[in-house]
Amino acid sequence: MPANEALKDFAAGCVGGFAGKLVDYPFDTIKVLLQTQNVTASKAVAPGQTPPMLYRGAWHCFNHTLKTKGFFGLYNGLSAPLVGSCFENAVLFLAYGKFKKLLGEQEGVKELSLFELAMAGAGAGLVVPFVLTPVELIKCRLQVQNSISSEFRAYKGEQYSFFLFFNYIHIILFSDRFVSFRLRLL
């Protein structure tokens, strides 16, 4: 694969990931707020009692978020997944192109069969979680850090800072759990 073609794959993945994340992020924020509402409300009730539901459903969660945090509240913590989705899709496109070449694709000479294309996709899919998983963890923490409880708050700085992403990478990479996980893999 020529460097120019690899760069095109990488750039196309970046642009596609960026655009896709801008569109789907508010829906993801609502989903995460709904999923974590019991966890974040549990600190506000006595032990043994069921925490009250903060949201009655997705539409109520959406309206509540708009009223309390404004439009940009739907994009809380966007910096991490925006960067992550750019890299995720870029790595996916690049890995897919590389796997197709490894399987013998030559433009104009040899086209891959459907099975070989599926194998190239599977190979690329094996690579992506190494980028996606840490970014998803950071994204979820940023989305819920300003919820009812401050239990998830790991960063005390500016709420919409682009550098939150890098702060969370540092926290995750140097936390005891992550270090012990890496040591178990060795």
C-alpha cells in the first residue's frame, strides 16, 4: 500500500469519525445519563432504600438536560470521543486497507472474494478496540461527572476543555487497576 493511499484512508477515517460523532453524541449522552441515573442518585438516599429515578424516559432526560445544562450540555465530554472516533475510524480504514493488501489485493489485477473481504474486515475489527475501549471509558466518565453525585468526578477543571481527554488518559494509564491489568497480560 503506497503511503499516499494509506494517508487517504487515514484522512477519510478521521473526517468520517469526526462527522459521525458530532451527529450521534447527543443521543449517546442521553443514553449514558439514563444508564447511570441510579448510580449517581444512590448517594442521596438512606442505605437500603431504592434511589428515586431522576428521568422518566429519554425525552424527559433530553428536555431536563437542555433546561439545566443548555444545548452544549448534550455535548458534555465531547473532546475525548471526538479525538477517539477520529483515530478509531482512521485506524479502522488504515487497518482494513493493510489487511486487504496482506490478503493479496492488487488494484486492477486481483480483486478479493467476499470471504477475503470479510477476513480483512475482521482483522481491522480486531485492531480497533485498542483505540476504542480507553476512549469509551473516558467519554462515559466525562458525561456523568457533573451528575447528582461527584463520585465520578476525576477532573476539577474547566468542563469543556479539550485537554480533559489527555488528563483522563493520564489518569487511566497510571491508575493502579490499569497497571495491574497490564502486568497480568505480561
